[in-house]
Amino acid sequence: MPNVTIIPVSGIPEIEAGDDIASAISSALARLDLSLHDGDVVVIAQKIVSKAEGRVVALDSVEPSARAVQWAAQYDKDARVVEVVLRESKRIVRMERGIIVSETTHGFICANAGVDTSNVASDVVALLPEDPDLSAEKIRDALQRKFRTRIAVIISDTFGRPWREGLVNVAIGVAGMPPLIDYRGQKDSAGRPLRVTVIASADELASAAELVMKKNDAIPVAIIRGLTFEARSGSARELLREPGLDLFR
């Protein structure tokens, strides 16, 4: 079995709109005397990608709707933030007890449509990247050219989980690897055929990387080294369950 190493990439400066994420990562690696190797998986926090792509909204530019104002007053929320959440939602899944769970335009089902007030200025909120897979692919291409190596890139975000306490990081953008490992048709250690086992490996890697990408340590990037995976395009959309197979819709 391979030894897997998770390497935090510290020293990445505050990211602003228009910044080049690949260049920021490359510069940080140089300062740490690190490089990228064949087969590395680079996990990047969604927040810095959103900032670089200008996916932030100044709250003083938001005019809340009547629905947002009513909801905010009922649960002591900022009506402007609620309005942004409603705008970013393709479908409201649940909206009660001060919690909004919605489906984003990407197809993700999460709290507040991914709208986030953490690690940004007090007068703005961050949105999810418009196309996280494309963002991951662009960063991957740039890093591969820089380091002349074959890698994969995962853009991660923090999601809650039904029936379980605590948050985990999951993959919302994937490039360069399959996000799922399908064991169906293979046999388990006792020789029985596996019929339903499909592992969300990209989500597992995003969660593993979070162990060194702590929210309050300003480490938005980690390298996972020592894995073997199929080199192909990949997409986080493969992780979305089809509505017809979803028992909870």
C-alpha cells in the first residue's frame, strides 16, 4: 500500500479579484522549497478561487426583497445576505428555523446556496465559482505547464451532512482525475461480488486535505501525495445524484 502524505501550502497572500491562483501557489511553493510531483493532487479552498474570480457581492449594493426582509426579521438575520442566498438558489429545499438549504445553479444542495460570510470583509459575501470544474481545469493547466508534471486539482468547500453533526470539506470542482471509484463488479476480500460500492474519492481527498487547511490558519491549499489514480478530465458533476435516484427529494 502506498504512503499518502498531506502537505499544507502556507504563505499564500490575501487573494483579490484578478489574482492568478496558479501563480500564487507556485510562489508559495518556491518560498517553501517545494515542487509538484507526478500524481500530486492539489486541493484548493473555494474561497480563494471565488475571490480571484470576483465572485463576491458588496452588501451595500443589495436591495432585499420582501421575502428576504420577512425571513430575516423572523430569525434575526441580515436581509441583504438572505437576498443573495435566494438569488443564488435554483430551488429551495428547506427554509425553516433560520436555516436555508437550497439547490444551487450547479446542482449542489447545501446551506445558504454556498453564500459565505467567513474569511471575507464584513461588508461583503462570497459566492461559489460560476463553473468550479472549469476553474479547477484552468489552475491545473497552469500548474502543469509551470512544473512540467501531471497532477489533479480539486476545489473544495465545506458542506454539512444530513443525520450527522459536524461539517466536512467536499469537492465542488475536479480536474485531472475521476471523482468516483467504482468497485461494482469486483469482489470483496471474501470473494463476494460488489454490487453497489462506489466511493466518492474526490470528496474523501477534499476532507483529508482539510486536516491541514484549518479555517483559522490561512492555509487555503494542500498537496496530497502518494496516490495512484486514472489521469482523465473528471468533473464534480459526476458526484451529483440524479433526481430519479434520490430518495430524499
